[in-house]
Amino acid sequence: MRETEGDARLETSLREAIPRLAALYDRFAHALDPFDRGRDIAEQTFNSELAGLYDNLEGQKPAFRDFRRFVIVRCKRHPAASDKPPTT
């Protein structure tokens, strides 16, 4: 799938939010205890912030489902992209 102009616009508008969202996503998506209260809070916070970001988008918006998928893909990629090997 090629990156469209809309994807580039979303990428730019979400650049600052992705690290925070990635931490929240990791906390609830990869929780060892599915009944952990912290996991539930992380998921609620993630969904709340996601809805707020979607509401603040300007111009033509993608469907919320597509927007959510776009953000989750970026959240999954973020740890690998920000992990830098040590220099010697």
C-alpha cells in the first residue's frame, strides 16, 4: 500500500502523540495479566486520547476505524524505530 497525501498529513499531525500512545498501547496490548487495573486504565486512556485526536483533525477525516488502525500500526512500529543500538 502506497502512502497517500492523507497518510502523510496524519503522520505529521500525530508525530508528537505517537510516543505517548505507543506506551499506552504496549501497556494494555501486551499485559501479562488481563485483569490488571493498570491495563484497563491504559486502554481507557488510549481510547480517550485517540478519540480526542480524531475530533481535532482538520480537513477531510478518514473513517474512525481506519484512523485507529493507522495509529495502532504506528504504535507497534515506534519501539523498533526508537530503539538505537549502543555505540562503542
